[in-house]
Amino acid sequence: MNIRELFNNGRTVFSMEVFPPKKHDPVSEIFSTLNGLAGLDPDFISCTYGAGGNPADTSTIDICREISEKFGTPAVAHFTCVNNSRTDIDTAVENFRAAGISNVLALRGDISDKTPPKDDFRYASELITYLKQKAPYITISAACYPETHPDSPSVVSDILHMKEKEECGAEHFISQLFFNNEDFYTFREKTLIAGIKSPIEAGIMPVTSKAGILRMVSMCGASIPKKLSRILNRYENDELALRDACIAYAIDQINDLIANDVDGIHLYTMNKPEIAQRVYSAVKNLL
Ligand code: FAD
């Protein structure tokens, strides 16, 4: 199924994201996560691709095949280019084809000191152009940043490069996580002014620990509004209370986004189906 079509029927799309098990964790872990999530019947589930881009690692593809074949849920495979050569990408395209994957979130990937980037693809737009030529049947999604990508010199530059991704063939965007909906609305207005027409899903992460969220925002540059900061400070030593308060915060964010006609909600599940379930059951009648 082409996931772009999900946005044609006038309701709010609700999707979820998982990541492959860590290197030393049993693969079976992801199956119980998928069992829990697929039962909620999301519009699609996406699976991340390990940073550092190892072309021999097919776990993302294997998990996406499982999502669509076993659970009948459309799957989106994340894929990054900065650590992959043209030959690596040709191999990945062949693997997508063999696994029946036709929806890909095409990304640059983070540039790290540990793994120097390869030369063939510098930006997601170059990957998108290449995928469109090599495998035109693939529906391409791309990432966007309500608070601007941390490497970008300006908001304008970042939004123009987002538009470039659409012009190269991206048909749908998923946003970086954010905690202040006003940031998303301001960003959405700017994308409209720039002439971007593809649907944009809002990335929402129900946080479950203060340390976890601080680590996450230091990597992605999202800001923590005062209201959330007060919650984190008040309940930092009370795991259950923190979890409940943060789930309520995420539900509030989603209610407001739906009331403001967001195209879709993309829930960063952190492989915790019980939390996804609580969020989803609170909003499912609003979608
Ligand atoms: P790009 O769109 O290439 O942009 C990167 C930077 O370069 C931006 O600052 C942009 O403004 C700038 N830029 C773009 N084009 C040009 C140009 N032509 N000239 C000059 N500057 C330019 N990472 C993973 O490793 N695995 C994942 O599975 C994964 N999933 C993600 C899912 C989502 C929804 C999001 C939001 C991010 C995800 N990431 C993932 C992180 C992502 O790889 C990083 O944010 C990365 O730093 C940027 O990727 P991009 O595709 O947005 O890059």
C-alpha cells in the first residue's frame, strides 16, 4: 500500500515508530512489541535504521516485512545515506524489493566522528532523487524539523531544503519530536508559505524518564517548555507519577493538534506498547 493515500480521506492519520532490538538483545523482543502495537491498528508502523548505516544489517527490513506480512499493517522502512555508498544503496533497494517494501523514509542520517561519512550522498534530497530513479514504485517520506535542524544555519535555509526534498520526490513528511505545539504551528505556516504541499505528520514522544528526555533533546535540539519542565522536576523521583503526567502531556498535545487540523500524528513509541496503548485509546475517537 502507498502510505501517501492514507492522507486522502480527510481524517487524521495515526502512525507509530519502533526501533530494532539493540545488538545484544533477543530479536523476539521486537515481536512482543509489534504484537502490542499492531493490535491497536495504527495506519502504519515505521522502523528506524541503525545510525552508522551498516548495509549488512537487514533488521529494519526484516521487521518491516514482519509488520506487513504478519500483522497486515503498512510498514515504512527508515533508511539513511550518509554512511552508505552507491553500491550499498543498490543492495538496499534490492533488499526492499525482495521484502516487498514500497514505503521508505529517506534520511541523511547523523554525521558522527566515529563513522566518517561516505562521499556518494551528502543530503537526503540526493538519496530521494536516486531512489526515485532506481525504484520509482517506492513512496518516499522524509524528515522535517519544527524547531529547525541543528546543523542548519537558518529556519529559511532548512525549510527551503525541505522543499527541495519534496521537489526530488518526497510525498510525505514526519516531524522531529517537539513539546510545544506553537512551534509546530509556526513551522507549518512557513512550509505553506514556501509552497510545500505534502502532508506533515507531527512527531509526538510520550517521555517516561527525565534522564531519557534530557538525552534525547540534547541530540535532536528540541526545547522543553516550562510546563513540561515543571512536570519533570516535580516527579523525577516517582516513576509512576512521571509516566502518568507525561502520558497526559502527550495526550493534551495530540488533542490540540487534531483540533488544529494536523495531517497526522506519528507516535515515537520507544518500543513501549503499554504507553502507546494508553495514548491511543485516549485519542482514537478524535481521529
Ligand atoms: P537532510 O534533509 O539532508 O538535512 C540535513 C541538514 O542539511 C539540514 O540542516 C538541512 O537544512 C541541510 N541541507 C539539506 N540539503 C542541503 C543542501 N543541498 N545544501 C546545504 N544544506 C542542506 N536517523 C537515523 O540514523 N536512523 C533513523 O531511522 C532516523 N529516523 C528519523 C526519523 C525522523 C522522523 C526524524 C525527524 C529523524 C530521523 N533520524 C534518523 C535522524 C536524522 O537522520 C537526522 O536528523 C539527520 O541529521 C538529518 O537527516 P535528514 O534526512 O533530515 O537530512
